[in-house]
Amino acid sequence: MVSRRSFLAGSGAAATLAVASRAFAQWQPSQRYPDPSVQIVDQSFARYRLNLAKVERLATGFRWSEGPVWFGDGRYVLWSDIPNNRIMRWDEESGATVFRKPSNFANGNTRDRQGRLLTCEHGTRRISRTEYDGTITTVADKYDGKPLNSPNDIVCKSDGSIWFTDPPFGILGYYEGYIAKPELPTNVYRIDGKGGPLAVATGDVNRPNGLAFSPDESKLYVVEAGTTPRQIVVFDVVGGTRLENKRKFIDPGQGTPDGFRCDVDGNLWCGWGMGQEGLDGVHVFNPDGKLIARINLPERCANLCFGGTYRNRLFMSASTSLYSLYVNTQGAVGG
């Protein structure tokens, strides 16, 4: 049996697309401090910006980057390159390498409370878990005897329970999975931390996408992608097992929110995009839903996570690239 630190050691170099060198040439990090890409919308955000930190492009050459997750015991981040059917790995010493290919068109990733990798797979329409010895097991692939749609994003609660969204995006074509007919509503699901049956936490979200708990786990934020425009809704977590009192939290207007995570103060850091300057990157909202900052990127940002030694480094999976930014806060535990 290999150690926890080594069981997820990826292998192989990342294949670079032909456009990668041009992308690097077209975009360069700011030559100035503070970085003008980090825009304070409300002065309450000023305490979170590090004036001597800038947005860094860590790697590029991917087709659609999603689902970053930090492995502190190995000092690396994993994320999905969905159309290329692979999970990538990045660390300071080696840069970007291929961690797993094929990945069954993996999308969202997180770690369970034992440190194991949990992955939403479009191709197999399941939640998988990578065990300490590297074997991959199925956590959930059916509800009420019917196959899941295409699990999208996933988080773990402090009690060990696993929560994930199940929109149909991965079965609508052959770019991010395989065409199939949806057989279930687009639910948010919960799996008991002790291995209990799959349960519907709520069915009241039209195509749920990204999700994240508030730091005290009393609320769950969910992107509702089936509305026009998309919206971010919030639920009360009742009894630790179900979601009630759905209400609109953020109206994104022309923006398109995707995945997000909370910091320890309850601010919501949201992947954002609409294919134009000012709407591509990350938007930060305070616990009242007020926009307080933007992090402008040259690409649409799908998802993000906090990592680094002190959980104060924001990793952003954005279209063809992976970016990072050190910030003066920390990601909420489990975020």
C-alpha cells in the first residue's frame, strides 16, 4: 500500500496545443504592483488584496479547464481538461503534467474527509473515488435504479457527507461525454458519510451547476444554470441533510457564473465569464451578495479553489489555462 502522499502521483508530460505559445505571447502578467487585474469594487475588499501579488498563468494549452482541487500533502493541484478526457496535475517543480488519461470526461473534483480524490465523471455518469492504493471505485452512479445524468460539481461537508449536482451537460453531445437520454430530474444529491444510500437533497434547481457551503455549513450556494440568465441561489441546510427555503442570492446580469468557493469570512469567490473583457475571470461577493471585487482574466473562468500551504492561494481553471493569485484570506475548510 502506497502512502497518501504518493498515491496520486501523476505521470507523463502535458500535451501543449499549437495555440499555447501564441496565448502566452498575447497575455502577460502585470509588470506593476498592485496588479490592475485585481479590481476593488467595494472598499471592504481592500483588506483581501495583497499589493505585492499578481495574477500568474501557471499553464496553458488545454481545451476546457474545470474542477481544480488542492492536495496539500503533495503540494499540487489537480484539475480536469474535459474535452481532452484527462485530469491534469500542476506543482511548482514539474509544472503541468498529465495525471490521468482517459479520465472518463472528468469534471468537478474534491477530496473527502479522508483525503481521497472524488471526481464527477461525465463518461461513466458517476461519482468515483480514488483510493489510497490508486484503485478507482464507484461511489454513486444510479438513483432509484436509473443512471445519473452527468455529475458536475462536488463538495464534502464536515460530517463526511458528499454533495453533488447532476445537470445533463455531459450527455448533450460528444465534446464533454457521450450523448444519452436523461432519465432523472436535475437534482442536488447527498451521500451519507458512512456509506448510506444516495438521497435527493433538493429537486428544486433547474440544471444545478457549481455548489459550495458557507463556512458554518448552514447554507448551500448553488448555480442554477437552467434559467435565463443563470442565477446563484442559496438554501438553508436543515438537519444537516436536506435543503429548504430556496431564494435568489445573486442575479449575474450579463455574466455567467459557474463554480465557486467560500473563504473563511463567508465571501463567495465565483468563476465568471461571458467571453468579453470585464466579465471573464472571478467575481467576489460578500455574505450579503454584494459584489466587492473582480479578478479580470483573459479567459472565461469556470471554477476555482483555494490552496497553497496556508490555503491563501487562489487557483483558477479558466478555459485553456490555469491561473493563480495569492490573496489575504484563506479558503474555508472543505472549500
